[in-house]
Amino acid sequence: MALIVGVLKETFPGERRVALTPRALDVLKKVAVQAVVEAGAGDQAGYLDDQYVAKGARIATAAEVLEQAAILVHVRVPEPAHVRKGQIAIGFCDPLSDPELAARYAKAGATLFSMELIPRTTRAQSMDALSSLASIAGYKAVLIAANELPRIFPMMTTAAGTIPPARVLIIGAGVAGLQAIATARRLGAVVSGYDVRSAVKEQIESLGAKFVNISLDVRAEGEGGYAKALDEEAYKKQREQMAAFLKEQDVVITTAAIPGKKAPLLITREMVHMMTPGSVIVDLAAERGGNCEVTKAGETVVEHGVTVLGPVNLTATVPHHASQMYGRNVATFLANIVKNGELNIDVSDEITRDSLITRDGEVVNPKIQALLGASAPP
């Protein structure tokens, strides 16, 4: 009997993505995995039931998916109310911020894998869902800014005179930031980029942007290539040097987030007041408290003539391609834990070990154990 993976409709408010697309099922066929998909699961992302059937999937009710599937794949892992003992759930579950969800999965006797905790290594690159979706967020952030800005991005020469290009600053040069830089450049803006990691200067400049040089005298490169949290004195020094530069910008897009922690404050209310009326700030860290002091998650705030947007779940607004990328990440991850049509959860494999949260009724990930106040196993 084939190993069955189930795909359910997402239940998180506003979520339009789907965990597996029809194209991703090609990867699962190679490892003898059968898919059963809840009717209409991919509709909002533009993937219809007939397309899944054409790739060999079965369409079923939610109850049938829950009953038949050994593995459930999600974009956002829901509460384990209907998960049975021994069932496996895979998806985004934000375990560093919400370890209690992991505890509830352990109590239900289910195995939980977190797509957030897949290590940032060369071998895991094809499974790195955070990077895949960050590129979508960076792209969409620029489009939002361009729509809100009361001027155009490119330079334009007209009979009425020359219109100068918009000036755009991207703070944070991770995947989202670099994609934002590339998108703003394509729209014709004059773009600058800043990151606490001086090592990314070359990447910023390779995209045609100017690197903003701010001296902090601290090492800001964290584990896995992510920026690490700095102390408040370093952030204060950063804000002081950045204030003068912000006055010249028409658009600022902030992307600085530390996994499992509150987003660092980079733009104070006072700094917003120094910006030109009509300027726009798009804060991609809104869900984690925001990089801007006036940001409100899910809302648009106008402060002293400056529009500050705090979009949440931005990648769900581009559900077709976000699902395509995420589905491929999930399918590749599944292929890594399935051998010859059977589950093979090998904790000697770094990818499996780092992303495994619960198993056999226990929280087994040391990071999550620490957050829950438990000691790591020997």
C-alpha cells in the first residue's frame, strides 16, 4: 500500500496558498507517495481539482483526507484537534514564537516538522521555504510602495520638463531585501540598500544599488547567514546615522527580522517626522512588532504626511507562484524523509533533525524544549 500524503484547505484567515501544487506531485511519484487532496484546496491559488487528478491525485472530503493520510502537509499548521496519534504534520508552525503549539502536537501523539527550521545549507537549499517566500514578499512590497507613492518611480522626460526618479531605500539585504532592490531598480528608481552585515555590500552593489555605510563596530552575522540581534546601544547608533539619510528618501522598505524575536526598532516616530510628506514606508516586519515605531500590523497609518504600511501574510496575496515555490520545497522535503515508499525519519540527517519538533508524544527539538522550560534529551 502506497504511503499517502494529504493536502487540506488552509484555514488561517486570508490564507490563499496551498501546500502542494499539481506539478509538485511529480516529485512524490518518484518516491512512491500517493496524494489525496481535499476538494477545492487549490482553488484560490489557481490550481483546480482536475489538475490534481491529471497528476494522479485523488480528490476527497476533509474527513477522508484526515482518515487516509499518514502525512498532512500545510502552509500554516493548524491546531491538532483532528490529528490522530502517529500522524505527521509538516508546514509553517512558528515554533520559536509559539512553542505551545508544538506542545499540543506532542500531547496529541503526532509528529511535527517545521519548515521554518530547515537549515540554511547548500543541500537544503531546494527545501528552504523561508527564502522562497521571502523573494515573493520583497517583490510585492515594492509594488505596494509604488501604488501608494504619489509620484512615479522612473525618471521621465516630458514636454512639461523632466521628472526625477524616486529614491528608494531597502533596509535589510536578505532574500526579501535583495528582491526588493532588484524590483525597485527594474521600475526605474534610484535605489540604496543597507544591512548590518557588511558582507552583503557586494550583493547590494551587484544589483545596481548604492550601499549605505553605517559604522556600528559590532559583528552582525548570525547563525546560518542571518543577521543576529544587536544590543540596544548598537541599534541607537544605527538610527542616529540613518536619520539624515531617511530625509532624502521617497520610499523605505524594511525587512529586518530575527527568528523567534521581536523585530528590531530601526525607524522611530521622530525619524518618520523628518521624512518628506508623501513618502512611503513598507514595514515587512509588521507581524513581529515592526521595524518602524508607528507601524500597525495589517493597517495603513499616515503619520506627519508619511504613509506607513504594515502588511501581514504578504505572500498569500501572490498565491499562485507562492504555492508553486512552497509546494516544490515541501515535496523535496518529503522526498528526503521517504525511502522506497516508506517513511525514514533519520535524525542523523541534519535537515531532518533540525526541522523535527515533536515525535512519539514528546517535544524533541532542543530549541523548543528550552522555550518550554524542558531540558534537552541526552
